[in-house]
Amino acid sequence: MSESRQGGVRQIMRDLHKWQRKWVDSLVAVGVLAVLGGAFALSLPNADTMAHAVGVAAISAGFSVLIGAFTGKRAAYEQYAKEANLRRRDKVYNPLYSELRYVQETLEQAASHILPYPLFITSGQEQGDQIEDLFGFERIHLAKWPTFKTDARKYDLKPSTQRLLDDLLSLAEAYTEAVQATQAPTETILGNSFDEAAEEVKRRPAFAAWQKEFNDPEHHKLPHGIAPRLEYDWCELLIQPLSQGETIGSHMAPQWVRQLQLQGWVIGGDQQAVAKRFRAWFGGNYAYAPPPESWTADIIAAAWPELNSHPTYHRARDVEKKLYRLTSELERQVATALQDIQDRYEGGKPLV
């Protein structure tokens, strides 16, 4: 149906509702007059039997008209309420419920170590799209309430609910800021742990023997992939050229943290997931044989106590708990409203 035709239908319904209200108000006036007229007839001194009968009949008729008018008015009100609530269900409550439920489920899955905690929870789709383009990761978008606030749909929510939704957006912003505050210390701690592990490898006699053979010009005469593989070929990562004042750990840590969503796993307290993601980076991004799995696991194990107990992670976890509680409360309120609409206007629970 075209927008103009929809507007015409809505105008017809508004006109019909106005006519119904006027008709009901007229009936109320007639009923009141009948009751007052009957009461007046009964109050006349020396009223004869006929006047008494007319008065009783008028009062009876007046009350009948009033009951009918008020019943009709109540029915009209219920009809208006039904139409309004069904519209709210489709235009406001269902979209808002889906978004809140998605946030709640994502945080629950993160708490169960199924997913990492999100790095960003944005207050609008456009802002979220910009973040996705920049970082390449999925982000949670709290886009419904910011949109509803700009038009009349905000009046479909109670003022108290509006305040809670505003609080939710503020908490989402605080959560994102808290998570981003973990980035620098995570890079530092992980980079230092990697540097310590690298220095330990470089002190091994086997590393010195490998480096001598690796640097032999005869070794590089054969094309890459045909030259014989050496046990410590994975150590080529440890001897790559670096800028002045840079270490291999400080050079690589920003890539690991940003590409692997390590912060999201650390917030969940999942050391194994962090070690697994860290290990996967070497297998998927390094052109040579990856280092031993035990070596990468030891790097995370050494970094973990400081990472897991860092104040920035405590802050992120505290804000996440508040965010989850408020999301769950709002989800419960909207779900209750949807259930009430179903019970009142849709015949209750579905039959199948």
C-alpha cells in the first residue's frame, strides 16, 4: 500500500474515532437528561400515578442509555488501546527486544567462554559501520533507542524506561572506553613477555648453530621452499630488522592485540582461549614453520598473571556487569509488555 493511501486510511480511522466519541458523548447527555427529568417528575408534589410512572420510566431509560454509553465508550477505548499497542509491538517493542536480547546473549556467551567480549558497543549503526571498516570486527550496535528518541516513538515508552535506555547508552560508552583502555597495557605486557622468551631462545647454543647455518650464503642459493628446512627456522621472526629503540615484542604486540581480539578473551578470564588465538596467529601469518606450541603457550602463561589482574581489566569487568544487569532488566520489561499484548489481544499463548 502506498504511503499516500496509508495516510488516507489513517485519516478515515481518525475521523471515525472522532465520530464515535461525539456519538457516545451525545448518548451520555441524553441519559443524564432522562435521569434528571425522571427525578424531577418524581419530586413533584402531589404527583399522580401517571407522573410517577413516567418518572420511573425516564430514570430507568436514562440509566440504560448511560450504561450503554459507558459500555460503548469502554469498548471504543479498548479498541484504541488495541490498535496502539499492536502498533507499538511492531514498530517499537519487537525491534527493541531483538536488540536487547542480542546484547544479552552475546554477553552471556562471552561469560561462558564461547565468544570474546565485544571490544565496542556503539550507540548507532553509522558509528558502528565506521568501526567495522577500520578494524574488521563485528561490533554491537545499540541503534534502536537513539533512533526512537528522534521521533514520536519515544512516547511509546514510559519516562522511566526512557531513562533506563539513556543509562544503557551511557554504560555502553563507558564499557567501550574501559575496554579500549586495556589495549596499551596488553600490548606492553604481551610484548615484554615475548621479548623475554625470545632472549631465552637466543641464549641457546642450538640457536647460535642455526643462525650460523641460516646465514651461510650457500643456504640461500636455493629458492625459498626448496632449501632444506632447519629446526630453528621459526626463529627468523626473532632476527628481523627493527627500528631504533624497537624490540620484536613491541613491534609485533599491536598486531596481535588488534587482530586477535585478545582483550575480549582476557576480560572473560580465559587464558586457554588467549593462548589458542595467539598460537593461531603464527600458523596463519608467518611464512615459515611456526614456533613450538609449548613456547607460545609459555609466553601467555608468563604474561597472564599481570594481564588478568591489571586495573584496566578490573574496570572493564565491573562496567560489563552493570551493563549486563541493566540490559537484562530492560529485556525483561519489554518481554513482559510483549507477553501482555499477546495475552490481551492475540488469544494468549500460541497453540502450537
